[in-house]
Amino acid sequence: MIRLTEVTYDSARPIDGYGPGFFRIGGEVLRGAVLVTATAAKAWGGYDDSAALLALAGEVDVLLLGTGKTIAHPPASLRAALDAAGIGVEPMDSAAAARTYNVLLSEGRRIAAALLPVE
């Protein structure tokens, strides 16, 4: 017999879903690229917006980097800057990043997700 356990996130905001060009986070729909933490979700300027990611230093241990529909390598300069700030980076396609974010969030981990839209 398989038992299913309902996942609770306390006050954190999970990623509820996504579609062409949007993400639904904590019941709110955001269009385009997004940056999601346990307490906030906001628009993100993509790879050129490294300042928003670097501002997470000391608050998160790992950044899940959703690269869109397929997995891709982030720019080397972005990875180097995040590594220097002490933020681990895990690139994966955005669907996998959203699922992984929710699992780690439910475990109380210090994570964030920067997600490029799935077009």
C-alpha cells in the first residue's frame, strides 16, 4: 500500500505551475523570467541580471537555475560570480528546477530558483 502525504510549505511560496511564458507561484501568475525564494517571487532580468542573484548571498545555499525548455550551460561569468559569492548553482531545465525547488522548499532548505520561461 502506498501512502501519500500532503506537502506543507508553512509560509513559503511554492511553484504551483508553469506554461508558455508564465509561472504560477503561491497562486500568483508572473510572466517572463522569475526569481523565487521562500518569501518572494518577482520578475528577473535573465542572465544579464546577475545583481538580483548575487543579492541572495548569505540567504541561500543553492540557486536552481532553470534554463528554459531544455538544459543549457549558464554564461561562465555568471557562474564564476555566483561561486565567488558562495552561492552554489545547479542548472537544469525550468520544469525540473520548479519541481526540485518545491521538494527542497518542503524540506526547509535555503534555496532559490531563477527560472527562464518555457516557450
